[in-house]
Amino acid sequence: MPRWLHAGVVALTLTLAAPGAAAAQKWVDPPLRGAELLAALRAGGYVLYFRHADTDWSQRDTRGMDLDDCTVQRNLSARGRDNARIIGAAVRELGIPIGSVLASPLCRTVETAMLAFGIAEKSMAVREGGPLPPGSQGRYAALSTLLSTPPPPGTNTVLVGHAYPFYALVGAQYLEEGEAGIVRPGGTEFEVVARVWVNQWRDLAPAPAGR
């Protein structure tokens, strides 16, 4: 299936499967941007939820696959690997403090985390839904808990996961590959304060004086 057609099918599927309570966790309006967002992230206290970087859509995940066997999964493309490195370099250059980095145990999410941040703790909570059927409120309770949990002072937590679990919790438009949702945790709930695409990270830094 062509990638553009696959993306359309995925978008339609996500829309139809979205629970009515998906937007229970609200989006901040207006979102944080530019210097304001950068200052917040430098101070710590946020969760950065990344969808894995760009993948090779000619590959497919095999039903019942071994999560440690990358040969039966859809993996990062060369562009995805480059973008993961770009994200990590930009975050470091911006002086954004990163603490724990948790990743869905699939190869594409772990590799994204490793290339960007140099560490990756595999966590099924980032990927797996609970026993409730798709579209049910509470299906991704474990992920909701991660997104609601404040990181240690002065740091930000990174989660590297997939499009649908995040979408199921927050609604709106699902994250593109490599895109991040910036989450402000509140202990028992959370709110999404911004979305950042791969090429937007360096734009958070103020332009040099005189330009």
C-alpha cells in the first residue's frame, strides 16, 4: 500500500476508534511557544512524549511478533535515524535537562530513544493498552499515569511511544513520526501544552541579537 494511502487509512481508523472521552485530558489554548516553551522545559517538570521517528513503511509488524526480533517489525528508515539524532542534538544544545527515558519495547521506539538520548528503559506501559476494548476510557491507564507523574525537580521525563495510545488519551490530531507532545503533569491528571515537530526544536532558541 502506498504510504500516502496508508496514512489516510490510519487517520480514518484512529478517528473512528477514538473514545468520546479522549479529550478528557485537555490541551492548553493557546499552547506554549518559542522562548516561553523553552524556559519552561529548561526549568524541568514536564513529560516529553515522542512518537518514534520516521519508519520504513515497506516493512510490517508481524502478528504475535517477538519484541526483541527487529526482523519481524517495522523499523526506522535512514531518515528516521537522522531525525532521531537531530532531535537529541537540538535538545542538548538548547540545555533542556532530561532525566528518565522510557520507551515502548518495539525496536523502532527503542532505537529512536537510543539515537536521540543515548538511553532507553523498555516499558510496556508506554505501549500496551489494558484489557478494555479499543475506544474505552481507561484502556491506557498505565500511560496516563506516566504522563501524570511529575519528574524529579529540574528534569524532564521522556517517553518514546506510538501514535494511537497518546491520541486515545488526548484526542486532537495524532502525532506525526518524530513529533513530540509536551505534557505538564499534575499528579493525577495532565495537560498538553505544546506540540513540537522535528525541525522546530532549534526554532525555540531566540535569534541572536542584531538579526
